[in-house]
Amino acid sequence: MLSIFGNGRVRHCQGVSRREFLRVGSLALGGLSLPGLLAARARAEAARKVFQDKSVVLLCLVGGPPQIETFDPKKDVPENNRSCTGEVQTKLPGVSFGGTFPKMAALADRLAIVRSFGSGDGGHNQLPILTGNNRLKSPMGALVARALGSMNPRTGVPTNNVLVPESIQPDLKLENPTGPFTYDYVLKNYVPAGGVGSSCEAFLPAGGATLLNNLQMRLPRERFDDRRRLLGELDSLKRRLDRMGELEALDGFQQQAYEVLLKGVVGAFDLSKENPKTVAKYDTSHLFNMDDYHKGGKHYNRLVNQSRVSNLLGKQMLLARRLCEAGAGFVTVLDSCWDFHADGNNPGVPAGMAFLGPQLDHAVAAFLEDVQERGLSDKILLIITGEMGRSPTKGKNGGTGHHADLTPLVLAGGGLKMGQVIGLSDKQGRKPATEPYRPPHLLATVLHTLFNAGEVRINPSSVPGAVAELVNKGQPIAELF
């Protein structure tokens, strides 16, 4: 928590004392004070030496995206087994994607498509994908935070982050869907750190009261009702302290804490600081009106799980890029409603892909183009997947069931080998036809991307034991290296 003014009292500009300002030190992300995190920088030096200075963005298509309508369409099969969105030829000879992905198809030389991957879990269980089934049940982002610390020592940006639509639009009011689509489910399942400890929990910026969900200011309610006003308060504090010369009196770690708060965390999460032309390139809000799919909308049709549908994925991906550029190690982006049962709660595949497919296509293409223009393609590994796939045969209204054996998986960047298809599925898209890859392979791929595996083997004490064990024993997706 950030407590600038003691006992909740408000002081005017001239009333801010050094003692009160030092309460900035009570800012805690993952239970540690910010100066404490900065002071702990020395303890993370060993891990930083084997760290490859890269970031991971994990784009989770929550609900179970269909492998056939996304990146593994099938030919010469019965109609209810073919892609209901058609196909589009990619830049890779003989490789096609589902018909709603023309932009990604044109950039397929920057992608690696794994067609023999499966989460191995046919329920709405996100843990296999998030954790790689490690024994601590710790998400990949938490493992990275365990090795590198909760925050980047240079910028103060949290190492482990989760982005939801409310991270972009804090006042967004969504209804109550079922199961994995609820906001409470996100808090209980994507944020916790498992066995590596609460200090490695994911940082979830969302909600209207503050800029960051974990950042609270003791100021009158009416003065932090929205993001813009909170930013104003922080900027005002900066100007006051600059005039008073208080920074000169702070010790090194306390001064860095101040700089981290005002320049690192707040700046990285503020999209208003981004070039408007870049924001426009990412923006997906024009692709469909999300209110049409919420309660009372013309496409709602009592499908309650559409309540968490948003058209904000583009800006979520832009925020993910900003966080990586500012030093975040791991960012999980959640996009909901990929659960195509065609039942009382969910749309079928044709209806769902009609609005979710183009948004994913646009957002990912904008991200790939942006990171390449910024020279970050080798620095950021993008992973696109879901907690499972879908049964390849469609029923009434294009409904499909849960499917554990095959799950869409696409990777981009990170300095890995792109422009290839890895593995094959069988003719109908039911199971792998080549060596299957599973969540532990994905976890090992992430850790081998972020850490120098050879150096960790030589010096296993360079990272915490749990992480070193996973690096040393893990088998990544071989074709990527």
C-alpha cells in the first residue's frame, strides 16, 4: 500500500513533510516494501547474470479456443469437421490458418505453430498451462519473479503481471458470467504464486478506485475516483517535493523508491503516454461493439458468459508491450469467452469466431509489427494458447465440447526459430500424429528463453533451487532452439 499522508489527513503543498513522504516506503507489491525491494537488488545479482534480459507475454484465450478454426484447419473431412470460417493461406507454403486470421497469416514467417500440443486437461483448469505442471503449482510468471525479484530494480515495474479488460478501462462494468470467466476466478487462479510464496504473486492493475489494484493512497475519495486524477496527484506530489528539495535529503534507496513510483510504475501503466498513432494501430474497439454482447445487447441472447467479452484486447497487448519494454519479466493477458458450446451460456463456434477471431488477428498482428519496429522481436516471446482445445466435430449450431488432447499453441519472437510448423495432428484434429508436446515442454521453453540454461547448469545456485531444477531438468520444444 502507498500511504503518503499519515492518518488519512490531507495537507496542502507546504505541509508535506519529509517524514510523511518517507511513508512512500510502505508501498508493497507482493508484501515487500519498495525500498526493501530496491535494497534486495544485490541479492538478485546472481540471477540477473544468467537472465537473458527478455520478457514473455502469455496471451490466454480463456475458455478453450478451437484448433481447427484457429491455426490447424482440416481439409477432405466431413463438413461438421472442417473450419466453419474457411481458410486463409499463410506466408508459409502449404500452411493455412482459419479464415478470420488474414493478418497473422501474412506474418506467419514470424510465428511458430505447434500442432501437436495439448494441455492434457479437458476442464476449465488453467493451472497446467500457467504452471507447466510443476510440483509447486506456481505459474510461470511467479517462477520468474522468484528468480528475479518482485520488481525490476531499475524501473520498479512488477516482474509478474496479469492484464484484464479492466486494466484498460477501470470503470468497465461487466455482468456475472459463470466459472472461469468471473473476475473472482481471475483473482483466485491467475494471481496466486503457488509454492514460491506470496511475494511473487501477479500484479493485477484493475478497478476504478486507483491506478493499480495493489496501490492505495490515503487521499479523499473524490480525489482518486479515476486514473487521470490519481496521476495528477502523483505529478503534483513530484512538483511539490522538487520545489522543497526533499529528494536531496533522502538516502539512495529511498530516492530510488520515489523515482520508481513516479517514473516507473505509473508511467508504464499509463497508455496516455503512448504515441496516439501507435494506440490507433492496436485499437480493436472498432471491430465490434462489446455492449451488443452484454446483458441487454442485441447479440446477448442470454448467453451469460459473453458478459466478459470485451473489444479491448488490442490495448491490453499494447500495455503488455509497454510493461515488457519497461522491464517486466512476464505478462499474462486474458481474453475471455472462447467457450463455444452453443448452449445456454455460450455461443457456438461460428458465432464466437465471428467477433473474437478478427480481434485476436488484429491485436496480435499489431503487436508483432510494433515490437519489430522497436527492435524488440528477439527480446519478447509471445505465446498464444488456451487451457484446452475443442472437440473437432461440431454439433447443433456449431457447438463443440472440451478437448484435452490438442490445444492451439503459437509462439513468436524471443530469439527462437520462427517461420515453421512444429508437429502434426491427425486428419480430424483429435490428437497428435507426431510426438506430443505438453505443458512441461512449454514451461521449459519459457525458462530456457529467459535464462541461460548452460550457465544455470554450471552454477545452479545462480537462481533459486526450485527454478534451477526446472531449468536443468526441463525439456523445451526442441525445434524452437
